[in-house]
Amino acid sequence: MAKHFVEQGKIKSESEFDIVKKKIDEICRLTFEAVKPRLDSKFGCFELFGFDFMLDSELNPVLIEVNTNPALFTDTSVQKDILPKLVDDTINLAV
């Protein structure tokens, strides 16, 4: 994704996109912090949440929604690149 923004002239190098990723991480952290008392904790179980973001013209992330049942199908090349690693990482974390 960072490569796309470099090609579009929005950022000078892919490493500049780390700032965007840090903002997204902080939004996710704050979201979970806000709903922490309402989350159920079940021993031996985990849940995968899907956070949907948009970036404005200044590359500021805007949270659109959080899904408790994110789609894991691979209709696009981006999904084909990202989702298998996401599933592997999630399973490795849970095990």
C-alpha cells in the first residue's frame, strides 16, 4: 500500500507510511479501550475483528466501522496477499 502512495506522490518514501500505520494502531487501541468492559472473555477462544479505515487527502486514517465477523474471501490481489498471512498469524498467536 505504501508503494502506491509513493507512486502517487503522496509520500516520498514507503517508510513515511509508518506514521499512518501508527495512527491506525492508536485508533484500534483506543477503540478496544473504550469497549473493554463490554467484551466477553472466554478461556480457549479468540475473536478476529475487522477494522475498516479510509484515508483522507492528507493520509489521516478515519475509522469507518469494526466488524466482529470480517470477510476472509480473496476476491482481489490485495486480499490474496494479506489474508493468508493474517490467518496464519492469527492461528499462531492463538496456539
